[in-house]
Amino acid sequence: MFKILSVVLTVVFLFVNYSEAKKIPKFNLITEEGYDFHRKDLKGKPTVLIFWGIHCHSCREELPKINKVFQQYKKNVNFYAVAVDSSNLNQIKTKRKELKFDIPLLVGTRNIVYKFRIYGVPTIYILDKNTKIYKVLFGVQDNQKIKKYLNNLLSSEKEAKN
């Protein structure tokens, strides 16, 4: 009974916190070039943040797939692959090369896992141009679903300009 209650409360907690468009938490990450990277650096274009781990088996499937979406949308959408289980940039770059994806890297910390409530990887945050949460996706995703969300987000932002 206690396990069922905890699962229900966790789901309700996630739904309440992510159902409304709210800004992602402030953060400080490191780019693959060694520069500081903050939430404000995401403003201006929709963003896809893929939280992943170098030892994650599901990420081996997800990252090459989402790289195809990145190639298609990179002019209109920011993409970043945030490594959450290693701070060794050489190790992270080696894994990216092994998995054959080109998405820019950000080096996460244990703190980022707590701030973004990452309970497992891969976890994908899709943000609007003002860093508000549009969708949060857990686990391996279908590219068509991600494209649908990006197209909806891009078309709604285009309509807002007109």
C-alpha cells in the first residue's frame, strides 16, 4: 500500500510541477570548449535538453536517433546533450564519438540532476524560446513525437509574431 501511495504522489508531484509552463531552474554548466553556460544562454530559440549518461544503455539508442532530429531542426532549435554521470570531458567526448552524435555537449553535475529532477536517463526537456518548459519526456522516445512537439512549438511562436 505504501509503495502504491508513493508512486501516485510522485506522479501527481511531477504532473503538478511540469504541467504548467514554468521556467527551468537557473544553472551553471560547462560547454565542451570549457566555457560557463547558463539558462540565459538558451533564450531566443526553442531548446531541447537531453540529459544522458555515458553508462546508460538506453542513451546508446536515443542519442543517435535524436541526432537525426538535431540535424533537421538545428537552425531553428537549440540542442544540448547534458552528461550527468561524468565530469571528465575527454570521456564524454569519446562516448559521443562512439555513439555517433553531433549534438553540442554540456557537462552536468550532481546538482543539475536535483535541479531538473532527473530520475533516470535519458530525460528530454523541450523548452520554448523563453526557457519555459513545454514538454518533459522520460526514456527512449519516438522521433516523430519529438518532431510533432517541435513543430507545434515553432508554429505557435510563428503565429505569436504575426
